[in-house]
Amino acid sequence: MIELPDLAVGGLAAGTLSALALAGGMLRLRRQQIRQRAETAALRTQLDGSLRAFTAEVEHLAARRVPAAARRVAHPHTEVPGPLQPLTVGTPTGIALENVLLALQAEVAAQRTRVDAAAQAGMRGATREIQAALYRLQDALRGLQQRYDDPELAQTLFRLDHENEQSLRRAQVAAVVCGAWVGLAREESHLVDAVTGGQARLAGYQRVEVHNHLEAGTALVSHAVEPVAIIVAELLDNALRHSSPDTDVVVSLEHVHHGVCVTVDDAGLGMNRDERDRAQRLVAGDEPILLTDLGDPPRMGLAAIGRLTRQFDLGVDLSSPSPYGGVRAVLRVDAHLLSRIDPEKRPPAASAPRTTRRPASERPAPAHAYGSEGLGPEPAGHHGPGDTDGLPQRRRRARAAAAEATPAAAEPVRPARRPQDAAAALGGLQAGTAAARAGAAEYPAAGDDDTDQTDHAEGGAAR
């Protein structure tokens, strides 16, 4: 039989062991709680840091990156700052922020295009009214020129007509940039008349020197006459504006393999590479034109050229410097836009420079030719075809043929008529036919008679 003290000792031992086990469990639980509290604090600190970093990134996005991205739509050279933390690049947060910038740029570009289209529509309407008013003024000035033959009054009317022509050109260019039609329907005209017609629309046209090396009768099809005149006028306007007033602008009309080229050379300051590249992009017409891209105030000349080159399949090149130190502009008119007018039945305007190119029948034969066509008697010492297995032999030109070609080669070229002489001739014509004009019918309205429009543009060069 177990004694009571032994039972008490055993129970006490069991209680002690239980207490020790409970204390160990409580100690482990306390350590686990401490560890969890430390982990929670660390996570909270990390979360606070991430939140602060995200807040700073969003503030940086709103303050610097979004404005720069919006400016980049209009100015592609603008640099858009990157994120504050480079480590965010490629993370979900960084990708989300980049998508915000892309969406913003797309929407800004779309809104900019819509606003610009609305501005262009409004300007088209305004320029249409201005053009109509200027055409009415042009008709009134023409009527006065036909009615009065006083020399001083006629000179004043010519000056007013020229000023009106310049205003009409500016309105026409603005309308073309905004997507309107060129505004005039012209019949087939000599190409040199289109060039001098564009020249006549400018202040300082006296500084333009035109060299005509085209075949007599080289003309433009009807729908290309006015676009070519507008392009030439804008190229000449740029050349006159950006060159010294005491220098000339040289224009050359030449035949090329695929058509005709009109080359404009000035002695101005020229352009650096960036300016030349931008000008070439504008005249190419491949990119959409926005009024906000043309400066303040907008410079519309090159933009109008770009519209016309795209619409009428013309080509303009501004990539070459001029041999005079300025800019060389080349307008290329392909063969499908060219026509021919009999210069005997419809000669060019009196103020247009005469061609320096002689007819093919009057040109001397080349110094050396193959074959026997057109050659004189064969000189001694040359062999016939049978002696050389039928191969063509180079033969000397007979002296008689050279003597016949010499007078044609020495024939002097008639100099181009000066604008002052043409103006004097027009004034004398007005004074001498005043009685006949008094009973003439009312002068046709502008735009109703294509020939009348052409004559007016040509008459401007005489001024």
C-alpha cells in the first residue's frame, strides 16, 4: 500500500513537469509574437516607403513627364524625363505609368488635329470672301486702266493693281494651305508665261533675272498652269526675302530627261542642315500640315508648295546650295504635264524672255558624226564599209558643210525685252487706242475668261 507522502511527491512532480511544459510553450509563443511584430513593423515600413515612392513618382509624372510628353506632340525634339526610380522600368507600375503617357500623347494629337481642322475650315471661308473682294477690285482697276489714258493715272493704277495682286497671292496661298482649290482655271499657256506670271505677283520682281532655254512653244496643260505660277511665286518670294536687295535672283528654264526644270538661285544667307531638312519635308507634301507648325505668324509659302506638289504631281527640291552662296530651288515638271503651243499662232507674252534655244533646223551639226548622212564627199584615205566588215567609220565633216553652218552659229541672239520697254509699249498702246476702247464692251470678270487671266498675269511682269 502506497503511502500518502509518496503520492504527494508524485503529484508534485507531475505538476512541476506540467508547469515547466506550459512555461516553455508560453515562452515560445511570446518569441513568436515578438517575431511577428517585427515582421509586421518591417512590412509596414516597406509599405510606407513604397507608398512614398509611388506618391513621388506620380507627382513627378504630373509635374514634369506629362507636360513634356504633351509638348513632344508638337515639338518632337523635346525630351521626356524618365521615372525617378530607374528600378521601376519594366515593372507593372512602370508599364502603367508609360501607358498613361502614351494615351495622353495620342489624345493630345487627336485633339490638336481636330482643332487645327476647325481653324483651317474657318480660314478657308475667310480667304474665299477675301479673294472674291480682291477679284472685284481687280476688275474695277482694269476697267479704270481701259477707260483713262492719262500717263500718271495709268502708272498709279498699275501700282495699285500690283499691290492688289500681291494681296491676292497671299490670300490664295493661305487658302491652298487650308485645303482649298487654287482658285483659277487657266487654259494651256507657255511655261515661260507661267513663270513670269508668278514673278509679276511679287514686290521686287525687278531683281529676278529669267533665262529661257526651252524649246519655243513649250507649254503647260491647263490644270498645271496656276499651280506652277503659285510655286514659282513662292520660291521667288523666299529668294527675294532672304537675299540682299542689291543682288539678283537667277531663274533658269531647262529641258531635262523627264520634262522641264525651273531652277531658282539666290545669293542669300542659305540654310543650315536642319532648316534645309525641314524645308524639304514641307515641300515634299508627305506629312500632314498643321497651322500651329508654321510659326507665329505662320509662314505658309513652303506649306502651300507641299500641298500643290502632292495634288498635281510636281516635284520641288531644296537640298542643294546655290553656287552664289544662297539656296537653290528646283521645280520639276514632268512630261505628262507639258504640252505644246504653236509659237507662231500664239506667241508668249511680250514681257516674257525669248528663248535662247534655236530651232533644231538651225543648229549646227556636231563636230564628229557616225555614218554618211549629211556629209560631203569622202576624203581620200578613208575606206568604205566593205573594207572594215561593215563597221561604221568616223569621218570628218566636209568643209562646205562647216562653212554653211558658220553663219547660223554666229547669228546673234536677240536680247530679252526689258520690263521698262514693255511698260512703255503698253502705255503707248493705251494712248493710241483710247478711241477704240471707248466703245468696247465691258471687260470680262475675273475667272470667267481664262485667256484674260493669263494676259493679266503676264502684264504684271511688264510693270
